[in-house]
Amino acid sequence: MPILKANDFSLAHTLECGQVFRAAKVGDWYYVNARDRLFKIRQKGDDLTYDGDADDAFLRRYFSLDHDLNEILAKIGLDEHVSKAIEQYRGLRILRQDPWECLISFLCSRAQNIPNIKKTVESICETFGKKVRLDDYVSYAFPAPGQLKDMEGLKAAKTGFRAESIAAANSLQTEESLAALAKPPYPDAKKKLMELPGVADKVADCVLLFSLGFLQAFPVDTWIKQAMCECYFGGQKVSPDKIREFAQIYFGEYAGYAQQYLFCQIRLAKGGEPEPEEEENGQETGT
DNA sequence: CCGCAGGCCCCAC
DNA sequence: GTGGGGCCTGCG
């Protein structure tokens, strides 16, 4: 099996920090669906061993191994809060996901917790996607733009009130129009994304950050909002707009990296999701 | 059975 | 320009 070298990279933190919903841990492998690809990958030190529908070039790009993590972490490690998160999660990288899959996934994320987002996305794939297999692992490809127009299917996939916005994205966007959104400047790209129904600041920033290369995007969800108010606003309640504005100035061009590291930290501190943990080093940070 | 989850939208003030 | 309720659905 091919081996890819990667320093300053943590496969586990990158896949489990909540930026992607279609990576499943099986033993010491992660099986990852990305659009119509299915591959498996595992890490031992600096070695990434993989198999399935992937190659070095794709993986370097998908896992953003070209990001200069030293520079990025140096620029965002401005205080004890981020520094602590960096210590804990060093090697976490912002993925370069497929924009279409990312957009639909975060449309599904509205008013749901992570386990339910995963279920909804899986359900969409099972309803509309092609079956794919690697070893004994069977799953479904992510449907392409244009394939999500059937409202009955969307409802059957338990997308609920999100169905309309998914169908709208399906009819308004194409592979090309989404790729074109990667063009700076950030405010222009964000404005265009937010023309889609169901896409406001949070969803737009997730798509911009996790798939379109805008590392300054700073998605403000309820968890980050809480943490930012506690850490940077003396516990007073501040609006998401103000938080984002502050973060992008304070952290600068890599604000999105700060967001992901802080997000991981909060989920750990607050108990986060009851993810089925495989690791056996249960370190209780009792409060 | 009620309340809430990684939001958005619409409607009052 | 802010603030609060409703929304599909699943789970505690």
C-alpha cells in the first residue's frame, strides 16, 4: 500500500474536529468518503498509509499538507486560550473539501448536533448516491450537483425543513459556479454564498473555510460564541457579528484555524459529543 | 411528553 | 438593528 509522508499533521484531530461528516474509524483505519471517492487511511508517526480511490496529490490537497502550520500556529497563538488548544490539538489542519458536498453538509447542519448531521448526510447519500465499496466497507457516494431536485426523496432522507434550501442550492449552483466562489476577496465570495436560501453567516463561513480556501473565515456557532464571550469579552454577551469581527482582526488571516482549535478545546472541556472513542487513554479533566 | 440541538428567517419593537 | 419564536426530526 502507498505511504505518504506528512509532518506536523494529525489525522485523528483533522478528521474528528467536526469539519467533516463522512469519516468513520474502523480499527486503526479511517474510511473517508469525499464526493465519489472512498479511501482508507491511517497514521503511524509521519507515515500516512492509504488505499482505495486516492493518490498522493489528492491527499496532499485534501488534507492541506501544503499549509505552513508553523507559520499559521505562530500567528494565531496569541494568548493562553489558543496556546492551550494548540498544545492539545497540534497537527489539526483545515481540510480542502469539495465545495458542493461542503455546502449541502452545512445546510444539513442547521439546528442539529453532530451525530444527527452525520445521519442526515448519510441518508442523503443512501437516497441519491451510488453504492461504493472498499474491503468490507460499503457506503454511498455523495450525489453530484443536479441530483438533489426530488423533494420527496429529500423529505424521505429526513432533511426536514432543510429540504427546500438543499433543493434550491441544487438548482442554483453548478460545479463551475461553486469553483468560481473560491476567487477572493472573501467578502465578495461570502456575499454570493449568502444569496442562497438557508445560507447566512455561519453556514457561509463554514463553506468558505472548509472548502474554498478562505482561512480568515470564522464561523460563529453557539459553542464558539460561548467560549469567545468568556475568554475575550469578560463573560458579557456579545452578538455573533461582533465576535466574528473581533476574531478576524485579532487573529488575522488565519482566524479560521484559531476557530477550529478553539472549537476542539471547547468540545473537550464541555464534554462535547458522546463520540464512540477508540482511544484508551481516558484522561478525565474533571470539573 | 417536553425541551433542545454547531441556524436561518421573519416579524415585532 | 436587535431580539425572540418557529421550524423537521431524533433523542434524553
